[in-house]
Amino acid sequence: MSIHILGIRHHGVGSAKQLKNELERLQPDIILVEGPPEITEVFTYVGEKALQPPVAIMVYNSVDPKESTFYPFASYSPEWVAISHANKNKIPVRALDLPAAISFEKARIQSENKKEEAEDANSEIDKPLPIIPQDPISILAETDGFSSGEAWWEHHFEYNTIESEAHFKSVYHVMNALREEGLKSSLDDENVAREAYMRQIITEARNEMYENIVVVCGAWHAPALTDVDSYVKEDRKTLKQLPKTKIKTIATWIPWTNKRLSMASGYGAGIYSPGWYNHLWVTEEDTEINWLTKVAETFRANKIDTSTAHVIESFKLARSLAAIRNKHFVSLSEMNDAIRSVMCMGDEILLDYVNKELIIGNALGTVPNDIPKMPLQEDFEINLKQLRLKLTADPKIYQLDLRKELDQNRSTFFHRLELLNLNWLVRRSSRTKGTFKETWEAQWSPDMMIALIDNGFLGNTVEAAAQAVVVNECINAKKIETIATLLQKSIPAELFEDLHILISRINEIASISVDILDLLKALPNLINISRYGDVRNSDLSVLNHIVQQLLIKVNTSLANACYGLDEENSSAMFEEISKLNHAIGIYDDAEIEAEWFATLHKILHKDGVHPIIIGCVCRLLLDGQQFTDEVADQHISYALSINNLPETVAAWLQGFLKGSGMILIYDNRLWNLIYTWVSTLNKETFIELLPMLRRSFSNFEFSERRQIGEKAKEGIITEKTTKTTLDSNFDEDLANSILPTIAHFLTPQS
């Protein structure tokens, strides 16, 4: 009986190539691969055509899927090579490591302990900071003159060409020497239990009478797994101390991305250049030339001129740099330096194209359809197929025309996913106007699978889960605004079955609510929905009754709600008043509009209301043609009177001018009043009020500010000034020539 411990670097191309050769030489009858035992059951899928790396095994708590971890695989991962060899040769392959369920339980205990320590303020006093051990391999790197432990490892193990047997013996001796010196790694405390469990699984395989056992594990673990018998008593004690748990875990395959491979994975293995590693794995000859050719193609695709000469000179420079640096191979570092100097002409920004598209890459794995999934996952994938949608690692823009059946169905699906808070989709503004256009940006991330699984308890379909989210949030909502938002989201998601719950909840809260600001925020959305509906022709007439009830409550209480507010709350109030005024304008109901203007009149004449709100209300009534010229002059003149405090006038102006400066351009009466008021301010007062005045004018369009500036040069506008301006630019004969045409269009046709 023989046990072969093969230490590898996770996602190491050189390790994978050496492992492939060593497995062919050893011909084991069982292979043990680092990983929690729970993932063994899904190893059987490796080798199927539909399972294409990069992929990952997701292990999660069946009750709380947020407790999860991932074990990523690339085609060049040594573990993938080992599992593929086992399945191809029809020999057993198992995972050996600490069970994920125990790891989850330990993480819970550690989290609870940290919370207790945080609550006990005295425990942090004089507590020494934890010392993070230096990576043992980096110590060798410093001694040998390398910049990092990774560079040292690559030089000695990833690019060597020695026989596979000698390679793994060398790896073992280096790791053993480091451990014998007592050097610690940052994961040593965690590794005690992990290695004890690994040795237990090796012992079990040996007791099952396997004759030729191969163990594939991280290089650091190799020396601890060679003599399992000498650790029996120690391991028994260690394993007894592990926490007991009833957590049930589920393992499944999910697609992964190169970008995710470059991050730390479930076992702490992250690589910076997955695209480069894949190139080394699949390219057997002329590695450097083939890579530079890809770089040239990338630059040309991005409209950057790159010639064959660039490729040749970059190749020569990369080779020269490797020789100068005493390397027997050309690494990515030499390639990047050569590309930066020759192809990019020293421009670091251009190298970003190479980094994004090649060094990292945008590869996205695939998984078989028959892998066990939760019902919600299955429904999600069915929808993807029916709607012809693809999961991509790169952002993809969907321009939807809701007049088309496919796009309308996609929109419904997207809105349902938005309610589930999946990070796949983000709503973008459309360039074209009209309610029939929608723009969405989709970018797939493995985190989305966690969210899908986590929402699995809500329902077996995306529609049912989204409906459950709406109902749950509605029941817990305390504000009408929250429910109005839910209602607005439910309609494009076509979740009509429980709309009556939302409407009933609005009635319930409205009957006891005294929060007028909440009603003001909710009403514009409700009015917009009840007035226009949507392009799906949904029956929303039931909302009209609720809208009218809420408007009665607002009209009754709004004036009192505006009393005594400070500047900050007054600013918030006048914003909501403006929005509701616009919504009532599109509601197109004369009676409701009249009641609303009556409410604004109450506010205008109520004492104790902040000038910002008074200015806003005055402008709304003026725009709504609720003032005669004489009354309008009286209100504006009174507001701008020199008898008022300058701060009061500035606040009134801020409310009055909010949203548009056109009134200053075309209303000379108002212009003259404001101009006169400003001219009466002394220098100190003007400087003090300048920030407030600037805030009022800064929201105007650029063209409006320019015209106001031009008008300011003229000062007070008189009839003579106005007439002179018109006379110099106005062609009366030309104007008269178009009057018959205008009259024709304005005359009612019988």
C-alpha cells in the first residue's frame, strides 16, 4: 500500500501540468482532493460537456443560504485535473477537508464572540493587536532576491521542466523545511482542525484497502499528511473539540467568471491573471508569439493601430528582459513591460485593454441543466430560455420596446427580478422619450445565485417570489409612500393578483395617519398610475377613489402642516408641494384642481409659514392663472418690499424661482421689482445673502442664466427699452404674412 501526497498551488498551471503527468505515472486506484466532504457528490459531473470551466461548487446552508462558500475551478486548476482523471479512468474521487457544516458553525461562534467582546468596552483596553505571520514562502523569496512569494514559486515550480516525480518531491521538501523551522502561516490556527480531518479521511481510505492512494492538496499541507499514524491521539483530541452542528448543507455547480477567479475563493486561492494562465494551459507551442498576437488583435478591435512589427519587437524585448532578469522563461511581467514600451508607447492606460480583455478575460462557465436546483432556480432558467436572455460576465444593454410582445415579456421579468433585489439588472434611463421604452443593463455575478437560493422560500417561481416580497413589505409598511412605491413596481411586473392588499393597506394607514409629508410623497405616484395606467392596459380605476380620499385629507391639513417649519423642513415641504401640483395638473379634474388651488390660497394667507413655502405657493398660483395682474403685483410687491428683512426676501425668491428662470426673462414687472430690491441692499447684506441667491439661480438652465445676465446689463426695463428692442428686430410685414395660416389651423373644422 502506498500513499502519495502531491502538494500543489491552487489554480497553478505548472502544478496542473505536473499533476497530470504524475497521475499518468502513478495510476492510483483512488484520488483524494482538498475540499469539504459535502462536495464529493457533485464531482460526478466533471467531464460532462455541459460543465465548462470556469465554474464553482457552491456549498450552502439549506435553511440559511447566506451561509455559503465557493470552490472555484478553472480548466488549469490541479483539482479539476485530478477529478477529470478519476472520472475518465472510472476510479473513486473524494474530497478531504473539514466539513463545510462545521466551518459554518465555527464562523457563527466566532461572530457571536466578537459581538460579546464589542459590547464589553473594557475588554478592548490594553488588548494587544493580533500579529499576522509573514507568509513563509515570502521569507524564501526575500532570501533569494524575489519581489514576492508568488514570483519565487512561479520561478521554481510553475515554469520548471523537470520530471513530475522530482517536482513534487521538491515541493514537499521545501514545505517540510519551512514547517520544521517553526514558521507560521496566517491560517495555522484553522489548519490544525483541517489537517486532522484530512488525516482521518486518508485513514478511512486506507482502511477500505485501497492500495495506491493519491492526495492532492495545497503544498503547505503536504508534510502534515505523510505520516497519519503518528497523529492519531492528537487528532482524536482535536476532532472532539470541534463544535457539534445540525446544519444541513447542499452542494451544487454554478457558473463562475474569470474576474471572480482573480478574487479570494472559499479556500483562499486567488489569482491575478486567469486569462494568462488559461493561455499557458491551452497553448503548447510559441506561447509568447500567440499571446502577443492576441494583444495586437485586441488593440486593433479597439481602433489602436498595431502592426506586425510591433509584435516582433515586443517579442524580442520580452525575451531580452527575461535574460537580463536571469529567468529561463518569459513571464507575464516581461510581456507587460514589452507591450507597454513597444505597443503602448509607454502609455499605461492602453495596457488596461490587455488587462481587462486578456489578462483577466471575460470567460463565463456553463453548467448542465440536469444539476439539482431549487424550483426558483429552475423557473429562472426557464424564463431565460423563453425570453432568449443570456448570462454574461460583461455588461449587456437591453433596449426594450414595450409595444413588442417579446420586449414586454422581458420587461415584466426584469421588474420581477428587481423586486427580488437580484444584482443582475440595473435600470438605466432611455435616450428616447416615451413610456414604451425601457433600458436595462445586465451583468451576471455568482452572488446572484445566492440571492436566488436565498429567496427560494418565497415561492417556486419568480412571479410567486416577487409577489410574496410585495405582500410582505406591504404588511410591514408604515408609510403610504412605501406602499405607493410597491404599487408602482407591481404594475410593470404584472403582479395584479394581490393589488387589493396594497390598496386596502393604503386605506388602513390613511385612516390613522397624520403624516402629511408622507401623503404628499405618495400621491404623485398614485395619481400618475391612476391617470395614465401603463402600456400594458392594466385596469387601475380602483385607485381613483383612494386618490380622491387622500387629496381631501391633504387639502384639509396641508396649511396647518406648513405652520412653524424651519428652513430645512420648509425646503422639503415645498419640493413635495411642487410635485403634487404637477401631478394634479395631469390628473385633469377641474373640481380637484379647484380644491387644490383653494388649499394653496389658505397657505398663502396663513401666518407662521416660512417664506420659502410662501414663494413656492405664490409661483404655483401665478402659473395656474389664479391671480389677476393686479393681485399678482400686490403679492410680489409685498414680498419684495424693502420693509421685509433681506433674509425673508431671499427665501421667498428661492421658493418663487424654483424650477425655472423664464419668468424673469419675460415678466418685466417682476424683473424690475427684483432689480430694485437688489439695488437697495448694502454691500455687507448682499454678500451675506449671496449664497442663498446663488443657490436659487444655479438651478436654472445655462441658456436662462445667460439671458438673465444679458438682461441685467440693461437694468430697469421700461416700455421704451422694450419697444426699441422689438423695433430693431421685428419685421411686421413678415409676421402678418403668416397670420392667415395660423387662423386656418385655429378655426374649428365642421
